[in-house]
Amino acid sequence: MIKNISIVVFVVLFFNACSFKDSLLVTNKNYKYGLYSVNNQEFIIKPIFQELYFIDSLKADNKKIEHKNYFNLHWIHNNTPKEYLVYEYNNLYGVVANNKKFIFRPIFKNISKFYNNVAVVQENELFGYINKDLNLIQKPIFKDARDFLSKVSFVQSMTNDKYACIDLSMNLLTKFIYDEVYSFSSDFARFKKDNKWGFLDKNCNEVVKAKYDFAYDFLDNKAKVVDNEKIYFLNKDDLK
């Protein structure tokens, strides 16, 4: 087995003209994933996982290698003091460090990508947040939680099914009063409240009160709104 591994590593090295000293490989063996040390020629993490991948925003530079060989090399990493990987085990997700320390046991149904150094996690049917330091900064208590595509996001209450605005410090900026809320487009997010539509700015202020029968996202600094079957266009600059 070691001989076969060495041959595969040599071939990859030859065709990519780069050094893999102190590098890590996410490998696929018998449809299970593990972490292999090129330098030590041994598994750091045994191939027991359904899926295993480095967390994008917390990983070192990597190069993707695809092979048809029995020993499948997926990701090659320089060995930094500590890197983190998401793994799937028994259809649940957790986080493990490259030193084999488990940061999160497999308790999550999903771990999203990191945006603004925060990721959404789902435990059972509830959603919360972890940060780039892999601390659980918000326990999963929400019916829904959106990615932090900007410095604020939206969470849904289990109590009344309505949405509120939340910041990166996990402070609620509004009450749970919105029936629907959409992602920001041109710095404004449209929302529905009491069957009427309006707009929030990126500080979660209602710059347009809920008064329209329907509203569309801003596009090219303008948003189409409907009021009593009449169509109007709002200018982004007039809302400031």
C-alpha cells in the first residue's frame, strides 16, 4: 500500500512541478475520506468519513488534484500549524482539526460556507451560527437563519414564524415582525409586513414603510412597486 501511495504522489509531483513536503492530502479510499500526510507517508485522519473538506476561509493555499487511481487525491495543502475540516459521518456534519482534535462532534445537519467570518449551522430542525474561531456564537434556536452576505442577516422565530434582523454580534436589531424578507440588492432588502411591502437599509432601518401591494428588488438603482394595481418606480437615491 505504501508503495502504491508513493507512486501516486510521485506522478502528481511530476505533472504539477511543485513540492509536497509537509503537505496534507484529503484522500478517497473505498468511498471514504481521510487526511494523509505526504511528509510522514501515513494517515493523520483515517479514511472513515462520507465527506471531508477544508473550510475555505480557514485553510491554507491548496491545489485541486483529480485522479482516476484507486487512491484518489482531492486536495493538497501545505501543512500549517492548524487547519480545520468539515466532515460528514452517519449523515451528520462536524469539524475536526488536522491534529485530530474534534472541534464539533457530528451533530449538525448542515454547515454553510463562511460569510463575513460567520457560518450557519443546523442542528435537528433549528439554526444557529459559528464564527471563524469555531465558537458556537449563537445556539440553534431559530426556524431559519440566513447567511451573513453583509454585516446584517435575518433569522426566523420558532414562536410566530416571523423574521427579525440580526448583526454579527448576534444582537437582534428588530423585533420578529416580518412575514417575508429577501436578500439585499443594491443595499436594500424588500420585506413583507402585515401583507404590505417595504424596504430595509443595511442598518435594518425601514427606509420605505410597508405600504405597497408588492415590491421588486432594486435593479440599476430603481425598484418597481405596485400600489392599487398601479406600477411605480422608486429611485434608490431618493430613499437616503
